[in-house]
Amino acid sequence: MAAPAQQPLPFQFQFLAGAVAGVTEILCMYPLDVVKTRAQINTGASMGIVESFKTIIAKEGPATLYRGIAAPILVEAPKRATKFAANEQYTALYKKMFGLEKVTQSLAIATGVSAGVTEAMLIVPFELVKIRMQDPLNASKYTGTMDALSKIIKQEGPFALYNGLEATMWRHAIWNGGYFGTIFMIKDLLPKAESKNEQLRNNFIAGTVGGTFGTMLNNPLDVVKSRIQSATGDGPKKYNWSLPSLALIAKEEGMATLYRGFTAKVLRLGPGGGVLLVVFESVSNFLRKNFMDQQ
């Protein structure tokens, strides 16, 4: 006899599980994000990951690898919570809308894209502050996250915090669609888990492959987003909208430039995607067992 369908978590539990997963991932992987951003906004010769780490530590100190982390930490809980909770909510909505009894890969991709757009609208100001803090040209300009935030608003206006919104929406829609769509496919291919450890293994493998594939798809949009959000001042901006910026970067610097920072990013979001899924599923199962089963 088939096992009964697992009862969906209430929104507040989905939110909590996503928050714990997100903060865990960023604390583990943030230095790679710094290296990735530096590579993407640099228009000169690029360095490898090891060389980048050595250079940053030697010239600016190891603490620089966590410069700007306050902004993503502040948004990480609602960001990751929104990613997973929105994905669960869109799944329920689309299943009802299209009369589906179970999730298909097409549905997983559609819910991932929808969750990505929702997530992007929330995080843009935090991403912009983070990018400004990670840019070495701003090392003496901002003393901290709140100083960066106040100076951006004062010098460029509050709407400057939403520079790169369109590129961010593209970046997150593509990554989440690839991530959740791949997770569905990989879980279907893996042997059925017979134990808790095997379930953790399957989640880590599926999340890692999903994170890697999502990164392969969205890296060019991430380069564009970093370029748009790193630009300061009130004058004309070289990069504004995603598609013209993609074409301009490819024309001036070559197609390979659109994959600047890819290695650092995939090292973060490949295993990071595995960490996200494992922690999210583990916290979800804990909440379901200890709070919902008692009701």
C-alpha cells in the first residue's frame, strides 16, 4: 500500500526552515561570494580562486573575506525563507490551478521561477549594499553596512537601492528554475532512501547538482547585476538593463567575461545548494515531527 502523502508544513514553519537553511549556508560559504564579486566587477585580468584569496588576505587582511556580510545576514533569513516557502506555496497554487495531483518537472521549474522572482524583489537593496561593500574601490568610502546604506540614500537617493532590480529578477528566476527543476529530476533518478542518512545523502546530491546547474545558467546575469550595482554616482551608467549589458560586455571583453567568478560561485552554490536542501529538509522534518504530529 502506498505511503500517505506527507502533510505540507504551514507557512510559518516553511519560513523558519528556510531561514535556518539560509543562514547556515551563508556562514559557511560567504568568502567565496566575496571572491566571486571581485572577479565579476573587475574589467582587467582575472585571477584564480587561490590567488584571489591570497591577495585579499595579504593586502587587506582575512577579515575582508567577510566584509559586507551584515547585509546578506540581515536579509538571508527572509531571503532563503522566501525561496523555500514561496516555492511550496506556488507548488500548492499551481497544482490546484492546473489540476495536478503530484509535482512534475515542468511544475518544479515553474514554481522555482516564480519563487525566484518573489525572492528577488525582496533582496535588491541588501544585494546592492553588499556589492558596494565587497568592491575594493569602496574600502575607504564605507565604514560599515549602515554607513554604506545611509551614504547611498543621501548621495544617490533612496531609489538607488533598487538599481539592478531587473537583472536580479532574471538572475533569481533562472537560478531557482534550474535549481528546483534539477532537484526534482535528480531525486527521481537516485535510489529511494531507506534510512535517514540515505535521505540526507540524496538531498545533498540533488541540492548540489541543482545549485551547480542553476549557476551554469545564471552566471552571465550575475555578472551584469554586479556591474550595475557596483556603479556609484549620479552620472550616466554604462550598464543599466540586462540584455544590452550582456551584449556590451560580450562585445568589449569577450563572451568568457560573462562567466567571470564562475568557479568561486559554483563552489559556493553547488555544495551550498546541497547544504540549503539538507538543512531545510532536516528542519522541516523536525518541525513536522515535533509540532504538527502532536496536533
